[in-house]
Amino acid sequence: MKHEDQIETDTRRAAAPQPASPTAAPALEELVRRHRELDQKLEELTKYGHLSPLQQHEAAVMKKRKLALKDQIAALAASS
């Protein structure tokens, strides 16, 4: 095997997601579910274009919650 081929293979292995530990899987699934739920609500809220000030605030809060969930998902996945 050429050296370049070995590097490419090693890079693919490193980039592949690692399975979560059995104890982290339910927590990770719940975080992902909540993230998707917020994403759907945001999509529904913003599909009409113009938002009232209250809706704009609600969208901003949802985006912050989504980011926090994304950080939690990444931290949990990294610790697994």
C-alpha cells in the first residue's frame, strides 16, 4: 500500500463518527430530538416571512436554545 493511500485511509477513519456509549445514547437521542423539534418550530415560524416583534424575540430564543443543544450534543458525542 502506498504511503498516500495509508494517510487517506487513516484520515477517513479519524473523520468517521464514533458510536456513542450505551449509557450516553438515550441522552444523545433526546438532545437530538429536542434540537429537531426546535428546528421544525423555527421553520414553521419563519416560513411566513414577516415576523412581529414578539415572534422575532421567540425566534431568537429558539435559535439560542438550538445552539445550546448543539453544543451539548457535541460535548456528549465527544465524551463517548
